[in-house]
Amino acid sequence: MTFDPQRRVELRDVPGTTRNSLSEVVDGASVLVCCGSGGVGKTTTAAVIGLEAARGGRRVVVVTIDPARRLADALGLADGLTGEPQRVSVDEAPGSGELWAMMLDTPAMFERVVRANAPNAAQADRIVESRFFRNIAGALSGTQEYMASEALHELHDDERFDLVVVDTPPSRNALDFLDAPGVLTRFLEHRAFKLLMMPTRTGFRVLTVATQPILKAIGRVVGSDVLADAVAFFQAFAGMDVGFRQRAEAVTALLRADTTRFILVASPQRDTLAEAIWFADQLAGQGFSVHATVINRVHPRFGEGTVAEAASRAVAATKRGKFQLAAVWNNLAELRTIAAAERAELTPLLEQVAGSAVVEVPLLPSDVHDVVALDVLARHLFA
Amino acid sequence: MSNVNPLADLTSSNVVIVAGKGGVGKTTVTAVLARAAADAGQRVLVIELDGKRALAELLPDLDVRSISAADSLEEYLIEHGFKRTAKRLVSTGVIDVIGTAAPGIDDLVVLGNIKKLERSGEWDLIVVDGPAAGHAITFLTSASGLLDAVRGGPVRDQAQDVLEMLRDPERCRVLLVTLPETTPVNELIETSAALEVRVGVQLASLVVNQVDVADPLPEPGDVDFGRARAQVADALAAATFRRTRLAVQVAELDRLNSEVARPQIHLSARPVAGLSPDDIAALAEELTR
């Protein structure tokens, strides 16, 4: 006996809109950005979309931020995901495309970006070998988002692929990702860094630290040696800002391209839904639209009956002393109660994203950790 | 866990930092612990770090404060002789630069702020709704990281003070939250190892949120539905679904028990999609049983 969770129906009935299906959104895309808060199943959703698109003939690469071991297992990648795309075997059906998967390696990606922009290897070495590099590669606010957007651009230009599916970092702030391409240029243009970089008559810039009151202040707080190291690190970026700016513009243009589509992923709890609404709102504020909305882990309703019907049968069974039967009807009532509560919570989000393709994926009886479960999810996503 | 009074165990340090993967219910557990301690007569302060307003709504009568890195840094600067320039340092964004020059300083000043509140002695318990997924480890390692990087000055002193608090189990513990499912349990196992090794912080009991406490359901095939036909298939499907999920839960709780040698405290799942202050109060009672 298996339950039949083919119940996405009423979600499509929000009035006043015609909805595209998720397949239509995917078919017309060359980049898919999956966004949403942490813990809603973004990574798995990205993987399933990638798998299905590959089966439909696309050459897909999925980039994930989350080093989820089980996902690598489910995709049959014995050594886990790495910072380079790895080929995943999908069914060898005729017309089937390719699936590749990789994990974002933020410091490695940052190093690649530095090397691509540095005028020569020596300058690149000075930056990446600095003792601050690894710290900063991970700590500069927005670095992960920045590198995700860089990876997206790099893979989009890679001829091996015709669809890039990217899973964004679990930020509460959608703007972190959209702003990401400009992170380094803004940083290098920062007034405080301009001070640090300001040429002095002696040409010995660290001296500036001692002469600028603000920098002196910073030095007193963090320690002057720390500041001197930081100054040396950023001085190594001299002359690279034009390249970074051009790159940032190219990535921004890609994010705004017609074939780049945003998929909002959420789950039916009040707090994650509130975040999803806020997310959608932020996207809209920046002129981006949500093309598809995936609601994961929705409790199935188990038929068209009501909570009250199931509960009254439980009461009747209890009266007759049939406790096992009562337990089974009670269980149905309980699960329907949860399903109804979730549906009530979903309404504001569905109104917010009216016009996007909405897909509801049921909560499965057990966790997604093998290719069979990925297939089950794919059937729901692309039903 | 039979000998452990959950509330006594969870309130045995001055500060409890609640951590866990996104979606496991960190905020819920923060609220439940604060509620239970306050109802037991303790003076409780609740701290949230990511600007969400949820906790104030769940705990309308408690002292809930929001601490941000920017405010903490400003406060820190004022206390360290930058009275006149602190505002300007913040408004011109120089703060961001400081944060970058010394990675982790934003986390450190937040922890320093918590330490200051702890030292004030105004509260019996400070519950911190920890940073979001993945950030918990970097947040808590900020002090030891800066201690390595900074050789002198106020930051180093601050890092030392914070580390002292983190490593004293009477002053501070980390409460890890998970769900009785595979992925969150994996996450907890990884986080617990990293925290103990890299931070040296003591773990409180583990809290497993949304545990299904339903009585075991009968094997659907064994149930006699009599002459009923309508919705019987739905009831059977629902029973199979629930039994499968319960089996996963049992297996995952066992696995957690064998992988992480800490007592487990279970909070029961409630049949709602968002909790109210009443739900929090009911869950808080589970801690005092």
C-alpha cells in the first residue's frame, strides 16, 4: 500500500493567473538559480531539476554550496562532490543528455578569479600566498555569494554545458546573491581602502597607516601588525580593479538575462514561508521575477475527506472498544490536520508569487538519499 | 536520560547558545528553554542574532534583545576610547574594513557583548538563538582564530575573555538541535565533533525537536475495518506513511545515541505549521517532566 501524493491541484487554482509548468521554465533557461532560506531542500531540488533536464537531452551542470554527502551518494559520486564538475551517469536512454555536478570551493574559486585578473603570475602569487588570503576568501562578507555568481558565469561560458543550475548560499537576504558580482569592486573602491592605497611621497604605503587618524584608530583596535598585513594584501590588488569591474558587469548582465530564471524554494512552515515572501519581495524590488516556486515537504492530505470525518470514525471505533481501528482513524485525522494547517500557511506566498509556476512536493515517508528517491521527487516536480 | 531533569541540565550554565542546521527549529528551542526557565522563576534574557522578530512574538513577556555585529562593534569601540569617532567609523563603513582586516572580529564582538551581559550577573540564564546554518562553527571559533592572528591589544584581550567563557561549562554551553531525520542527524554529528575539538566548548544535552510521540500504529493489514469502505484506503495509506516515518525516527534516534554520547531531550511534534506562544508554553512543560 503506497500513498498517492499527486495532489498539487489547488495550488494552481490561485485566480487570475495562467501558470507555466516547471518544465517550461527549465526548457527556456540556460541558467537556473535556486534560492530560499536554509533547510528547505534547495540542494536536492537543484539536483533533481538537473537530473530531469539531463534526461530530457540537456547538458547540465549543477553547482551546489552545500557539501551534502548524501546527495553525492544519491548521485552515485563515490568520492563526493569536488570543486570541479564531475560526470554523473544518468540512464543511457536515447536522446538523453549529460549531468555534471560540482560543489562550490570558495577559496579555490577566489584564487581562480584572482589569477584570471592579475596582470602576471607574480602578482597573483603575492595575493594568494598572503597569509590573509584564506581567511579573507572565507570571511569577506558576501564572498561565498560572489564566488557562486562567478562559478555561474564561468560554467555558463563553458561549452560542455547548456544549462547551469546553481544552488545559492542559505542567506536570508536575496540581495546578497544579486549584489554579489560587485562585492570585490565595491570593496576596492571603498573609501577606507582608498586611504590605504593612497600613494605617498615616499611610496611606502604602510607608512600611511601611521599618518591617517582613522587607520591609526583601526590599528589600535585590531593591532597594527594585522592592519599592515591587510594593507599589503590589498595593495597587491593594485591595477586589477578594471578587470574586476568588467567581470562584475558581465555577471550582472547574465543574472538579468532572459534565459536566467529564478526558482524560489520553500517549505510549508510559517517562518520559512515568511522568509520566502520576503525573498520574493526583494527579488521583485530589484526587477527580478520568480519564475517557479517549489514548496517542499508538504504533508500529503490522504484523500478528499475531512479531518472531522476521520475524527468521528475514531470516536465511533473507540466506543465500540476497537482501539486499533480508532488509532488508524485518529492517525488519518492528525495527518489531515497538519496538511490543512500547512495549506493555510501557504496562501500568502502563493499570492505573492502569482504568475510563477508553483509545484508542491510531498513530504516523503523517508529521507531522500538514493537515486530512487530522487526519481520520486522528479516525478512530483515535473508531473 | 531517565535520571536527567531536562530543565536542570539545560540551565546548568549561565549562557546557552542554541545551534543547529536551518529548519530544525533553533528558534523554537530557544523560546521553549527560555519559557521553561522563566516559568521556573529564573531571570532569563533571550538574545537573537539575525534580526528576526520571531522570538519577541513567541515570548511576549520576556526580555528579548537583538544583538548585531555593527552595534556590538560600535559599543566596543566606544568602550575602547573611540567615543568621538565610533559613530563615524560605523557610518563611513570603516567597520566593514576592520571586519575584513581581522576576520571573525564581528563575531567576536557579539560574543564579547554576550560575555559582558553574563558577567553583569543580572540574569540567571541567557539563551542565545545562535547564528544560522553553517555559521555556528565559524561564530564560535572566532575567538580562538583571533587569538592566533592578533598578537596584542584589546582584540586579543577580548578574545581571551570570550574563550575563557566558552571553555567554562559552568558559564557557557552549546545546545545542539536536530530533527529525528537522517540529514539533520548527520549534520549534528559533524557539528558536535567540530565544536568540541575546535572550540573546546561543552555540549549541553541534545534537543531533538518535532519528535513524533504517537503510540505505535497497528500493522494496517491487521486492522478490521468492518463494513466501512469510504476512506479506508486513505486511512491505510496514512497509517503506512506514519509507520514508515516512525521507523526512520527510531533508527535515527538510535544512531544519534550511538554517535554522540550526550543525553537526548525530545520535544514532541505539534500538528501545526507555525507555533504560537501557547505551543511554546506546552513544549516548555515537557522540559520539566
